[in-house]
Amino acid sequence: MPRTADAAPPLAGAARPAWRVLALLTVLVVAVHLVVLGLMPAGIGSEQLPLASKFITRTIVIAPPPAAAEAPAPAAAPPPPVRVARPAPPKRPRAITPPRVDPAPPAATPPVLTAETSQDPIPAEPAAEAPASAASGPDGVAAAPAPDAAGPAGGSNPAMATLTAGATQPLVVPGSVRLAFDVTGQRGPQPMSGVFGELIWLQNGAEYNARLSLTMLFRTFLRQTSTGRVDGSGIAPTRFSEARKAEVASHLVRDQGKVVFSNNAPTVPLLPGAQDRLSVVMQLGALMAGDPKRFPEGSKIEVQTVGPRDADVWVFNVEGEEPMHVPAGDFTVRKLTRSPRREFDHKLELWLAPEIGYLPVRIRQTQTDGDIIDMQLRDKTAPPVAN
């Protein structure tokens, strides 16, 4: 019995440290996972974007079409004949100048004088100078400088030649970037907390990939993906998908002018300049960055926006500048609001910051059932590179 009594305390003492170690390890594991989630929230449960290994971080400037429209206008044909015809008359006076030495015959004098006066050697020289003055004048000249002006204009942006084709307004498409967001809101009766958002935008000058993810703990409960081209109209999506419990996709078939849905919903016509629910955020920023003066306070921007199951024309109201504080810092922003027009439309509010190329620093979406997702920028960094 004494041996049993002596042996019991060590066993009890050994059990206490085991539980403490286990509890400590559990806390450490949870802390490490929270840190990982905070640094790269969308990396869990999401596949790599195709352009992750070949993107560029510089912006793409798409010039307005007027410069391209002026190129075919110049009528360069008339000026060359005029310039060639005018030098010819001065040669005739030089051939006739010898008769000036013989003014003796009175009868012959009038014809010679008329010939001399008809040739107009003095006015003929100004006429030869006329092309130079005419080059700045209205008629023959307007055509001559036009090609010269068009030439430098086209040569100043040779890389933009393919991008300006078909453009209807100036745009500045942002370079590849990663935006991390703190997310709050309401889901049903419970407030939303512990959620991290991430928007990855990748483009290589011809194609783009975009992905928006909302992650809580170990689960990504919402993921939107958009892929397509970058061309003269800016961002041109070809596929949009949204995954909550299952993925649903929409295909923007531009060569056929229609939108095809993976859930077998009826196809709808695809309008010029159409976007999807993710690319529209970047396209609006590109439009604002291209020429902010085109969108004063009170103006509206209409764009067909394709969702996972439908496509509708969204109207955004543009507001003036206002200061805003988000976790990433203080910004001056322009607010764009899409207000619901029908029963099941949701409200979308975007705050775009000019100082970072009109990228979104805040995105707030309000559903008809009262659910709210409010994303505020926490960090702006270079996008991750695939190994």
C-alpha cells in the first residue's frame, strides 16, 4: 500500500503537464492558422489563376478614337499636284527674259510687253512661295499639315495602335495587383466577423484573370472568377463564374453576340461593352482613370452586367470626391452607386481612389433580404507569382 500511495502522485503530476502541453499546442495551431489567413486569405481552397506566372504590373493606356479617325481624313492628294504645278511657271519667265534686251522695235514692243506681263515674273515668285503660306492656310494647306500632324501622333504611341482600334472612350487599365480587404457585414441574424477578402487582378497586355474570394477560418464561402481579353474597348470578359456551394458560370460569346449560362437559363443578347459582376469594378475604374472630367458629379454610367444566371443593364450614379479612412489609410475617393430598380436587384456601392489608379478601396453590397458585405481595403501589394 505505501508503494501504491507513493506511485500515485507522480502519475497525477505527469497528467497535468500533458494537458497543458496539448492546450498550448492547440492555441498555437489556431494562432498560426489565423495569421496565415490574415496574410493570404484566399489561398486556401482556390486554384491558381492561369496568368499567375506571366503578368505585367504596368497600366495600359487606351487612347480615344479621334486621333485614329483623323488619319484617313487628310486629302494628301491635292497638295502634291499644286506644289508641282506652281514651280513650273517660274521656268517660263526665265526663257522669255532675253527679249527684254530688245525693246527697240515699237511694233514688237506691245506683244513682248504683253508676254512679259502675262508671264508675271514678280507675282510668279510669290506664287511659288504660296505653297509655304498655303500650308498654313485653309485650302491646299489644311490637307498638307494634316498628314504631318497625324504622323507624329500615330508615332508617339506605336504600342497603342492595336489598343485604340475600336475604342469609344479613353481608358487606363490597371496593372496586375493584389488587394486585401477586411470584411464585415450581416448574414441572416448573425453579424459577419473574422472574414477576409482578396481581389487578385492579373493582366499581360492581351488577356486578364480576376478573382474575388471571401474566406472565413478554413473555408472560402464565396469566390468569383472572371477571364477575358484586354483590347481597344478596355476589359472584355469572356467567362464569369461564381461559386458558393456549387459553381455556376456564364459565357460571353462575343463573336455570336450572346450570353450562354451553364444552368441552362435562356441565352440573352450580348450588348457592346458588356461586363460581368467582377470585371465591371475594374472597367469603371479604367473609365474614370482615362478621363475623370467626363464623369462629373451627377453623371450616370450604363453598362450591361452579366451575372451567373442573368444579364441586366446596371446604371451607376457618379458622386463627387470625399475623404475616406479604411484600414489601408486615408484616401480621397469617388463614389459610384448602383441602386436597385426591380424587386430582386441588389445595391452595389463602390469607392474608387484616384491616387491608386481608381482601384476600389471599399466595396459594399446590400442584398434585398438585408444581408450586407462590406469590404474595406487593408493592403495593396504585388500579386503572387506561381512557382
